[in-house]
Amino acid sequence: MPPADPVREPARQRDLRERNLATVLARVAASSTDDGTAPSRAAIAAATGMARGTVSALVDALLLGGLVEELPPPPRTGAGRPANGLRLSGRRVAALGVELGASHVVACVRDLTGAVRARASVDSVDRTGPPERVLGASAELAVGVLADARAQGLDVVGGAWALPGLVDSAAGRLRLAPNLGWRDVDVLALLSAHPGLEGLPLAVDNEAALAAVAELWHPGDSPGGESFVLVTGEVGIGAGVVLDGRPLRGERGWSGELGHVTVDPAGPPCGCGARGCLEAYAGQEALLRRAGLAAERAGADALRRAALAGEALPLAALEQAGRALGVALAGAVNLLDVDAVVLGGACAPLAPWLAGPVRAELAERVLRARLLGVPVRVSATGSDAAVMGAAALVLQRVLDAPAALVA
Amino acid sequence: MPPADPVREPARQRDLRERNLATVLARVAASSTDDGTAPSRAAIAAATGMARGTVSALVDALLLGGLVEELPPPPRTGAGRPANGLRLSGRRVAALGVELGASHVVACVRDLTGAVRARASVDSVDRTGPPERVLGASAELAVGVLADARAQGLDVVGGAWALPGLVDSAAGRLRLAPNLGWRDVDVLALLSAHPGLEGLPLAVDNEAALAAVAELWHPGDSPGGESFVLVTGEVGIGAGVVLDGRPLRGERGWSGELGHVTVDPAGPPCGCGARGCLEAYAGQEALLRRAGLAAERAGADALRRAALAGEALPLAALEQAGRALGVALAGAVNLLDVDAVVLGGACAPLAPWLAGPVRAELAERVLRARLLGVPVRVSATGSDAAVMGAAALVLQRVLDAPAALVA
């Protein structure tokens, strides 16, 4: 017997308008991304096959809602009125993103064009403190950037928090975060009750998944159809998986736990309780210890400096970490059939030493590498990937369903 | 900048009817699966929110097209005419499935209710022969079951071939199959030119992906929202991944290469050229060799008999294979966040010995196992999984887009 399809719902006239609003908005967004041109109503009608009148009415609604704006008409060059180009507007809609990083908290507000309009960070957050205090500090930071954004006339329509570990987005809870020592924290309830955040729609999600969203949103990446595994993380290691231009979330949003993929079943113990996990080779703590830098309580910067100076132990540790990363990533490519591997998070600045061993392992261990190579590239997003992705998540929802924001 | 969404197209009136036809058909199919009841037009209208008249017109079109049928009305029990129940019809639409197995070829025709209406198999196909001969033998078999199905009045609307290795479905080619020794074979061209298959729409796909489709289609599985990794294969090892009730294909349909996930980077050599792949522990050849049964050219049956007899070497080989399978599957669950692991293919009859070690490794190595266990179950589909899935693939396309088959 065929399985039921509980998702399929009948299409109705209202759905039609909502879908068409999103279609027109997506065309405007795509043109901005693709080639910097601003499409006219006529160009959108031609590209979508919709009637001119329909497109015009939808564009008027989006203009009124402040989601798109009209460029001044170009100079007349012949007969007829020149068409006004359309682009996304950065004047009204904006979104808040917040990240609980390894040693810092960052908050930013991005407008609908993706531009960062406000940003603040705190460097010295003690992540080992009680969740209430750590989350409270992040909420304080958020309230600050919200005030900054509102002073610019922006309407912040929602916010998202990037968290490490197993995040239950539907319930708003952080279920398990070994590197924070947190277990089942009701993050959304704590944040929503914070003075200054009441009433703002909030979401929580995994930092690696959000970094992948940021990677997708970054200008210069070819939109649509893209697929990759993005390695992220600072202390731990996570991965954001993108297939066919869309984040792969898994059944509960707990996909991408690359840091706990086994590299060698008899390998060194990992903080999670198992042996031979990737984090036990390439996580920050293991890497610094193998590099002989643990005693100095140094960070990734110290490791990079030592590698640049050609020190033997750090170079050997990076070689081994790159091999382990390559083994785990080869498994991911074999299972997921993504096009490429992207080194982000703490791996990005270490890519000069990691990428070689990663490429070697991929070439040996990915079945399809016999036909088609697996490109390894360095993330285009900086260390702010997760916080940028958090805001992008909220903005993407606006683009997917703009009807709620227009009359 | 937000990425473009090339998939989004404007909705039109014709789309509306096509979607609504599919919605009604899905309701009929779901009810058949869920509880054996046959919904009336009124029940479908109530469940979907569509108008009674709209539903009636759509049902009439589906009845005329032979996709659904009306049950005789139940006896009158009160005032008013009792409603006729609707169910999928097995009288018209059917689909062909063919599988190139390890040592045999199977072909079957299933009707729209999923019932097998014709089946044939050849046991002694030499898979190491030239592709033309092996594919020709499978085409002969297909022509036979097609004739059988057509004699029953069935309209076979298409067929699908289940192949091992990296299959390029869009191009109809088998790109790489280490266990067959084939490389870049234009399967679709060879099959389409075979006498008796001309004009029949054909597709090719990976056997593990199709086995997952069969697992989804099997009665008794709860429909919708299900997610699992299904281990398949006879000689080699593949996996079909299902997330949220839908097969995960990957960028080229090359996902699920579980057999080449690394278990131990320094492990034994694999046929693919790498070391320590899962197949080097749990593939049929490795398993039989470690069990001391390779010399007898025995199959999985011999291994099962030896294990039942309590022979030490076979039991140790199965224990080690189960451990290796568990390590690779733990990586898959960490990366994909599926609900469950399903042992199918050659692993199904060996599950009494494999499932224990698999469970132990999953419990140790899956991060989310600290919160939520990973159930291991044995596939409900038999050794015909891939061929059943091949036919189901074609039938699912009819259910997804029935408009082409109705006036």
C-alpha cells in the first residue's frame, strides 16, 4: 500500500495570492543576488509567466509593505516610459541574530537586503556559568542592538539564537550541549521573559545549521542547487549540511553531529563518552594538547602562529587533525552525496594546514571520487557565520511568506 | 543577499486542479493504508476542507480514469442514502519493476494498490558478463511479466530498474558499480531499444534507494514522518535513507554509500581501493572469508546455518561485522538524525547475530543516544525489496501526478 502524505493540502485562492507574492519577492531577491540588476514589473511577468496586471498589483502590495523599493527611472533613451527597477528594501524589515560562541556572545540586526545594521559582542562570557546567567547576558546584548536598529526606523520582526549541541527548535529547548555542560534548558522561556524581548517572536537553532544558512546567504555563492557539508565550531566540531540549496535538518534538527562521527573505534576518549570521535582529534582541546600548547591555555590563534613558524609538534597535530577530518568528511560525502566540503568555524583559519590532508582522505575514501572530485573550499563567511545565519533564518521566513507583512 | 529560489513557480488554475486531484487520490490511498476504511466523498471533503461539489467532480474523474473504485454501498441503516466508500483500484494502472540482484534477476508488475500481479526471476545470471548480455536477460524477463500483466487487462504505465552502485537517473546511466565491474553503461538506451520495451517510459535507480521506497510502501509501517537508514545489499552494502517519510537522494542520487564509510582508517583493503571500509568487514566476501566459509563458495545461507549451529569462527565474524556496521551506522545517525536503523538485504536473515553488536555501538557512539535511543529493527520487506521499490517508484509518480492519466 502507498504511504499517506499528510503534508498535502488542497490549494485555495488565498494560498494562490500568498504563493504569488512570495514568487514576485523571490524574483526581486534573486535578481539582486545574481547580477545586481533590478528587474522591472515587466521582466518579472516575463520570467514567471504571470499576467502584467497581477504582477503590478503584487508589487504595489510589496512596495506598500516596505519589502521592496523602486529605483529611480533611468534616463529616457527612446519612445515610451522607461521601466522602474525593483530591489529588496533595507528600510523596514529586519531580524535579530544572536550567537553563544565558545568564549563570546555576538548579536546583530540585519535588514532584508542582508546588510548588518547593528552589531555588538561581549568577549568574556563564562559559558560554564548557569544557563540563566549566560542567556541573560546574551539577552542584554540583544536588547542593545534592538534599540540601535529601532532608532534607525527598522521593524525587527523576529530573532533567532544560535546554540551548540542538540537543539529542539520546536520546543525552544537546548536538549544536550556537552561543551557547555547544559542539559534540557528551556532557552526560549528564559529569553522570552527577559525585559525588552517580550512579544518579539524568537527561535532557537543549532549553530552549525545556522552557519550553513549564512553560507547560503553570502553574496558571491551561486544560488540554488548548491550542496555542501560545512564544518563549523570553535571548541567542538559541528557540520551544517546543505542539499539542493536547502539546509538538511534531520528528524529533530539534530543532524550534522560530525564531531561525534567515529574516526577510529579504538581511538582516544571523547568528552561525549565514546572513543575515537572526530572531536578527539580535531576539537580545539585535543588539537592544542597534541600541539603542545595546552599548558599555555592558548587558542586557535596561537596554534596558527606556531604553524606559521613551522614548529614541528603543531604541524604534526594539524596533519593528524586534517586526516581525521578527511575520514569523517569522506563518510559524510558517501552518505549524503553533497558536491563540496567547506571548511568554516575554527577550521577556516587553519585551512592552509588542514585542507591538504582532508583532500587526500576524500580522494581515497569517497566512492564517487573515482568519477568526480570533491572540492574543498574555505568558508566565505567569517567567524560571525552562526549569528549571521540566525538573522538570515528569520529573514528567509519573511521571503518565504511575505503575506503576513503586507496588507 | 538571499539566495534565489529557482524552484518557485507561480501557481495557476490548472495547477490547482492537478494538485487537488492528487490530494483526493492521496486521501483515498492514505485511508486504505491507515485503517482499511474506504472514505466517502463527504469524508474527503471534510478532511481536506474542499467543497463537496469539487471533491465529487475530482472523484468522478479518478473513477473514469480507473485510478479509484467505488465499493458497493453498505446496507441502509437509517434515513438517507448510505455513502459509497472509495479505494484505490487495482484494475487498470500498474508498473514494472526489475532488479539486477547479486546472483539473480527479478521482474514484477504491481498494480496501483501495491499488489504483485506478475513476477518472474532467473537465478543463474552471470553478472560478470558484458552489460549488454546481463541487461538483455533482464529485459527478456521484463517482456514476459509485461505480457502476463497485459493479459490481465492492466495498463503498465512505466518501469524502473534497480541497479547497484552510482546510478545517474537523469541520464539513465550506471556510472560506477565496483561489484559488477561496470563503468558508465548507458542502461536506459540498451533497455529502451529492447524488442517489447519500446515506448514504455523507463527509469533506472540505485537498488538501496529503491529498497527504501519499498520499505516505505510496505503495509504496516506507519505512514508519514518516518525516518530511517535501511541497510541493503547482497554482495556489497548500500543504504537507503528516508527522512520525514521521503527518500533522501543527494545531489546526484549517489547518497547512501554506507559500504564505503570508513570503519577503521588502517583496516583491511576494500574492493574500491580504500582501506577499512564497512564492506571490508561486513560485505559478503569479507564475512564468508572471516567465517572460514570462503573456500566452499557458500552464500549467506551457509553462514546462517553455521551460526545457528554455534560454530565459533562464523559467530566471531558476525560479531565483528555487527560492530563495524554499528560504527558506520552511528556515523550515519549522527549526521542524518534519522529515527531508526533498519537491517535489510543480506543483513535481515543475519539480524539475530548482527543486531546486538549494532545496538551496542549505536548506544556508545550516537550523541543523541544519551537522550533518545536508536531503535534497530529488521526490514519488513523480503529479499524482493529493491524490485518492489522499483515498481513502487513508478506508482508513486502516478499518485503524485494523476492528472496525466485522467481526462
